[in-house]
Amino acid sequence: MKLNKKGFTLIELLAVVVIMLAISMMAITSISAAIERNKEKQNNAKKRVLESYAELYYQEHKNSLSVSGCITIDTLYSKGVASDSEIEDANGDKFTGGIKYTNGTNFQYKTSC
């Protein structure tokens, strides 16, 4: 009786599946980390845009604002300076706080204002 020796054994197929699972887990971890880094970069860019908007808002309303203070994100939104997408972070949550300024310069985003 002659046995057919073509094909793979169950053990060989199982080994290939395990190796493929290990490779895919490493790839998923790497991709997840890259996504988080990009979200952080996007949030930082949006904060810089909000700081620029606050500076423009200050220049237009400096007579009614104090020399040092804070312009809230809600103020920028309600006055039509910033749009919905600009006040939301990469996860879709709204930024809180506002932009602190000193002497009409040095505009910086802070979580509490």
C-alpha cells in the first residue's frame, strides 16, 4: 500500500497559523501606537489654531478685555470665531478651558481658564 505524501500535515498548518497570528498582533500594536501619536499631533495642531483665533479675537476686542486674562473656548465658538470641528479633539470630545494670555501676547491653551 502506497501512502500519498503530498500536502501539509496538521501540525505544519497549525504552526503557520500561529506564526501569522503573532505577526498580526505585532502589526496591530504598531498601528495602534501610530494612530495615537497622530491623534496627539492633530490635537496639538488644533490647539495652535485656537491660540491663533484667540489672538485675533483679542486684537479685535482688546478695548473690552483685560490686559491679562483668558478667552474661553466657548467664547470663541459662540462668537463664531471657531467652528464645531475646530473645538473638537481627535476623539470627538470638545476642548475645555481656554486660551490664557499675558499683556496681549503669549497666547497658550490651558485646560482650566
